[in-house]
Amino acid sequence: MSKLAAQDKFLDLSDYGRPFGKFLANKLKNTRFTPIHVTLLFGLTGLVAIYCILQNQYLFAGFFIVLKSGIDAADGELARIKNTPSYTGRYLDSVFDIILNFLLLMTICYVSKGNIWMTILAFICIQLQGTLYNYYYVILRNKSVGGDTTSKIFEYKSPRALPGENQKAVDVLFQIYTIVYGTFDKIIHTLDKEAYKVKTFPHWFMTALSIYGLGFQLLIIAIMLPMNLIEYIVPFFIVYTLFIFVLIGIRKTFFKA
């Protein structure tokens, strides 16, 4: 099952890891590996990238950052192939992402001798960027006929566990998810309260929005590191956030409910 119906698919610049994710998922479909195992693997790959930065091995760090994006795509693909969707995997994936984002930026701050408060601001900016992308993307997925609805536009209470998963695990991960993402969700929802009423978004708009997807954010970091631009990563993502208001302005002006 695809996340989107055929007519709603767009060029997602942040999803360059999907071909590798599908390849890996197909290799694992007849094994004991579960989507959760793949999620743990992408978490480990992210930690290896962080270690490479600490060792000033920026080319290797960039490689493992891009590899992490590919593996990140594989857990969802494997869940679809094995027909084992789960909220446990969905929340664990998201929690791992935000932890790795924070550790990655803190490592960049440490190695580049940057300002920690500027780095924290950059972290907040990156999360807001990703939240805007996810907000509009999940709206599109939920409106798309036959699309994936595991992710909800508004998540106020723990969902009922799907077959094969434990309700307590879902409840705990949901609470962690709401703690680490809740504030960012509320900010973006406040900035564009009516977006969920829109029937669909044009392909070009979603492609423009995808520059805020986690995969594209990580690709920028993976490119800047071996170019010895590590000290510019934090200020770049702070300035990069200004485009949020452009995208929301376009949505409100041209794509009304």
C-alpha cells in the first residue's frame, strides 16, 4: 500500500532514500527482521554518523547521514510489504528522529565550537520546518483515497493498538511522542489552523514544501560537512526557517478550504 493515491503523488525531494528503502525491505521480507529492527538500525547508523563528526571524518559522516535516510525509509516499506502496520513503529521512528537531530546538532556545535543557544534555536527551527512538512503531508495522506492513515492530522489521545502490538507500549510511546513533538505541532497548527479543511494541495506546492522534510534537511548537512562548512550549518537552518511563512502565506492565499 502506498502512502498516497496515484493522482496525489508528487516529487518529494526529501524522499531520495525511498529506492534504497524499498530494496532493503524486499531483501528482508522473508527474514525474521521486523520494521522495529530496521528502526533500531537507522538509529544506530545515525549514531555512527555522529561519531564520525567527532572524529572529524566529515565525508564518512555525510555518507552515514544519507544511509540513515535510506534505512529510515525501509521500516515503513517493510511494514507495508509484511502488512504489519503499527503505531509502536510509527512513534518509535519519530522519537528516534528527534533524539538524533538533537544529538547531531549538539555534536556540530561541540566540534565547531559554536554557540549552544544558537544551536538550540537551530534545533527548534529544524523541528518547526519538519512539522510544517508533516502537517501538510499528513493532511494530503488522510484526504487521499486509499492513502496511508496511520498518521493522524491531530493526535490528542493514544490510538488503539493494531493487531500484533502491545497497547501499553503504544500508550507509553504516544506519551513520549506528544511530549517531544506536542509544542511544535501546536505552533504550526496555530500558524495555519484551517489547512486541514483543504481538499488537496498541488504537486508543485508539495515538492516545494519537501525541502523541509527530514531527508532533505539531512542531505544539506551531509553536503555541508565535507565542504568544511560545519560552522555555517547552525546559522543556515535558522535563516532557512523564514521560508515557513512564505509557504503558509501561499497556502492561505491560493489553496483555501
